[in-house]
Amino acid sequence: MARKRRPQTTFAVIALIFGLLILLAVLFYLKINLYIAWLLSWGLVTFGFYGYDKAQAKIGGGRVPEIVLHLITLAGGVLGAWAGRFLFRHKTRKPAFLIVLVVSTLLWAGVGYLAYR
């Protein structure tokens, strides 16, 4: 009998695959700096996950676990998380999401500062 995979694992693996594929495509086709490509790639993945989760919330379907949304935001998806939060009006009532988003934004701004100084 096959062991059932936890949703956290499934969504994390999907995010990782999409994130790396988009990163490779962005680096290959746009030929931009790795830092910018990373933020753009993970931003797109995070935005997509926020949109998917909001759509699933509306229809009562299978949701993206909150830990996965937090992890992809911390991984560099800050732009997508901010955009998803405002455009989809998603996760605006949960203080933990705002805290993770602000911490991630400061973290990636710091990385950008160190990379470009």
C-alpha cells in the first residue's frame, strides 16, 4: 500500500520545481543578475500559490498549507506575496503573514544591499 504524502510536502516540492524551472528560464532568456532573477522567479511562484490558495478558499477545495506560503515568501517570494496579498485580498487578516512578509522583505532588502554595495 502506497504511503500518503502530506500536503506540506507535496506543495513544497511543487513550489521548488516551479521555482527552479522559472529561475532557469529567467536566467537563460532575460540574462539578468542572479539576485533579481531569484526574486522575480520566487515572486512569480509565490503569487501563483497565493492565487491558487485564494481560489481554493472560495470553493472549499484543498488549500496550500500556511507553512508552505511562509517558506516560499522567505525563499525570496516577497514581491509575489505582497502582490497576492493586495490583488487577491488574501491572508490580510492573519498577523503571522504580515510578520513573515515584513521580515522577508527586510531580509531580501539586506541581501540586495550587501550584493550591490
